[in-house]
Amino acid sequence: MIHLNIRTLAAAGALALSVSVFAMGARPAGDEEGANKRIAPVARVELAAAAPAAAGSRSGEQLYKAICGACHEAGVAGAPKTGDKAAWAPRIAVGLDGLVKSATAGKNAMPPKGGSDANEVELTRAIVYITNKSGASFKEPAAK
């Protein structure tokens, strides 16, 4: 035999009502700001673009490592490998001015300026860096 009293019936009714309210999408009353703080992430990451280098400030080595080395390290698409003196000898023979002119315009599979945004001083520095590792003895230009 089941004995029900008024309290049991009232509690059962309240429970049924709260279950139906939650099922319909209602939220319980409470401290929403406090709940948001408790479930907030412990860290936050924001990505920002790197600050551009000042014009003419990159060294030949920096430009080489960032751009030129992608092709000249492995000889991609016929690019002469850095350090291959035999491949670079005829190129070095045209002189630094000729190499800069050729690199500025693009050569064979190499796009103009090697696909970089280098100015003339930076490009010249990169050419001096590559060619000096490949048998030349060019002097690096000063910033203009």
C-alpha cells in the first residue's frame, strides 16, 4: 500500500513542472555573469600580422632564407644551387649589375625579384649573399 501525503504530491508536481520547463528551453534563474566567468577559457590567443620590416632593412641572408633558398637550395626548376661554383661561374662573369638586372626582371622559371617584395638594395644583398657562397667576391651595397 502506498501512502501519499500532500508534501509528496507537491514535490512530485514541482519536479514535473521543472522538467517540462527545461525541456521547453527555459533557463533556470541564476547568476549568468558568474556562470560565464566559471566556464570561461583559461587562455586566449590572438593572431596578428607581423610588422613589416623597414624598407631596405633585410640582409641578403634574411632574404635568401625567406625567399631565394626555396629554389636555390635544391635547384628547383633549373635554379643554380647555392655553392655550385661551376653553375654560378658564367652568371658571376656577367657582374653584379647584370645579375641584379636579370633577377629584377625574372629569369627562366624565376619570377621578377624571385617572387619577393624586395627593393633594389635588398635584392642586391641577396644576390651578393648567394654568389659569394658560390665563388664570387662581390661587395654588399650600403642602404640608400
